Amino acid sequence: MTQTLTLHLNGAERAVTLDDPDTPLLYVLRNDLCLHGPRFGCGLGQCGACTVHVDGQAVRSCQLPASSVGQAKIVTLEGLGTPERPHPVQAAFIAEQAVQCGYCINGMIMQGAALLASNPKPSAQDIKEALADNLCRCGTHLRIVAAVQRAALAG
């Protein structure tokens, strides 16, 4: 059953047509809307590479049916900041050189930004706990934590 869906995405309305209402939001974002911040990692909601914000909460878009978001405000990495005006977490990741292979960075930045929105002054332990379910294969964990700490100090 074909369904037209209007997403409130990165501050604008975007219409998409779904052939299957259970299509994961990640597929709609990447395949239909050409947004490549959220990444396909595991497809099971376990790695965090697909993380987006839905009404300010960090969620795994690979496990979220696009048809279930309703009127929620969705923000992807592309909507968090711009190259000219990056979000404080994005700027901190650049300053700390926290990016290596790029596999986890979308999830780390989106989870870090959600953490700072709810806890503007997190401890290092708070940051580690918030990022614990985001998998990083290349081992930039110390730089990632330092980046979120830098963003907290800047905020």
C-alpha cells in the first residue's frame, strides 16, 4: 500500500512516498532524501551509526518505521549545524580531531548533542555512559569524550 508521508526534517517539510509503511526511517533519509549523515551500520539498532534526533531524543533510525514519526521534528547530522556554523559538538569534534574512519561519528555527534541538550554540564562518566552504546571500531574514544567535554565548556 503506497503512502505519502510528510516529514518535519531539519526545519523543513519533506514529502516522501512509502511503498511499505514499515520502511525504516534510515532508508527514507538516505535513499529517498539523499541525506548521508545517518549511516547503515548493523541494521539492528545496536551500533548507533544511524542515530537521529526525533523531538530532541537520540533514536536509532534503522529500527524506527518512517510511518511512525507522525508530526515529530526530525534532525539529522546535516540539520544539526552547517559547514559555516557547525553545532558546538561538531566544532568540538573537528578541534579535537575525534574523527578517524567515520563509521561511528554520526552516532557519537548526535548522541553527544542530545546529552548536552538534557545535561549541559556532564561529567566524563556521564559522557561515557551516554556514548556507551555507540560502537567505535578505530579507537578514538578518548578524543570523542574530550570533544563532548569541549562542547559542554563552549555551551
